[in-house]
Amino acid sequence: MDNSKIFPELFVLGAGPGDPELITMKGYRVLKEADVILYDNLANKELLNFAKDGCELVYVGKQPYGSYTPQETIHEMIKHFAFTKGKVVRLKGGDPFIFGRGFEEIIYAREHGIKTHFIPGITSMQASGFEDIPLTHRDVSEGIWMITGTKKDGTLSSDLKLAMQSNATVVIYMGMKQLAVIAATYIEQGKGTMPAAIIQHASLPNQKIATGTVESLPEMAAAGSLTYPALIIIGEVVNFHSKNITDL
């Protein structure tokens, strides 16, 4: 291949919460045009079927709390394939700019002279609607807090204590290893009876949900055999899950 005719580009593309039909039309088009697709663990593998013949498919996944491809290695792959192949799609689960490190990859690519594009995806918390849990409702929730359950140092975000003081819905990503800490934090503040839900494999046929109160999060997960990847939703909106919508 004549590298002088290659135009290096990076598309950071959100794959959505799991259901492949939830990808955007722009994302679908770009997948069909890609020369290389670097895909992660949370991107539905069915999306790779859209790739054209000859497109190189490279797994750069990160198993939750398990083996992973170092971010530095992913950066080097982006640079290598952009300059040797051309159009690189970095396919990431959910939305790449919500706890996805997508912006870090954009910055790296720009620093190396690679043209960049961002294509947002539906973030996994929006799939709560499939379980009749709206993220906001004018009668019970005035907003949303999105919080990471695992910071860079492995601890729970201190923002949780701030979020608890509001009437907003609290959504915790990557928090399944912190269930006991989350429950204890709410109990300490006298809010252990707040409604809570855990949703695993949101938007997929094998989606599972457990509901209860925040103080019982560890027991809910154990009883329902729920593990990662999963979302934790805390707030009065969870109560809509068990209601008959026609009666609201």
C-alpha cells in the first residue's frame, strides 16, 4: 500500500448500551467505511458485521476488574493503524465521553497529526427506560447525578455524598465492587431506605434487574446473581418500575 495516499483519521464512536440497533445512523455509516475497527469489551460484536471486506478488526477490550489492554497500547495502535491503514474507528460501549476515556484518545490522536471525529452513543443509563425507570420525573426527581463507582485510585467518588443531598436521581457506573460501601454511605446519612435498582446487560435480551432499597444493594445483587457490567440507580424514580403505567 502506498502510504503517501493514506489520510489518517480517527473516529471515536459510541456503540450504545448493547442493543446493536441503538447505534446512530452516522455510526452505522462510519463502521461500513472503516479500514480498521478497534473495539472494546462492551461494544456488541454484532456491529462488526457492518464492516466492509478487508477491514481489520482488532480487540482492545478491558474486562471489568480483569485482563485489559493498557490505554498506552491502545494509543499506539491508533497511531499505527491511522498512518498505515487510514480510517480508524475506535468503537466503545455506551458513549465514549461518559467514563469512557474517549477524549483521551482524541487528544492523543490530535497530538500526532491525526484528524479526529466524535460520534456520540446512547449511554447505558438511558436503557433504564426499558424497565420503566425514567431518569427524571417532574414529581420526584429534579435532575441526574452520574457518578463513577471506581475512580482512578479504585475508590468510590466522594461526589456521592453531595448527590445524596439533592432530589436528583443518582446513577452509578462501575460500582458493583462498591455495593457495600454505597449502602453504608447512605445508611450513615439516614437514607438507607431510598429506592434502588441494579440493571445488568441493559438493552440486551439477557437484561436483568433487581430492585429494593439502597441499604440492601449487596443482598439484591447476590439474590439476583447480578454482576458487572451493571448500573446502579438510586432515587424515587425506581418506584415506577413496579407500577402499572396505565394507572399513573
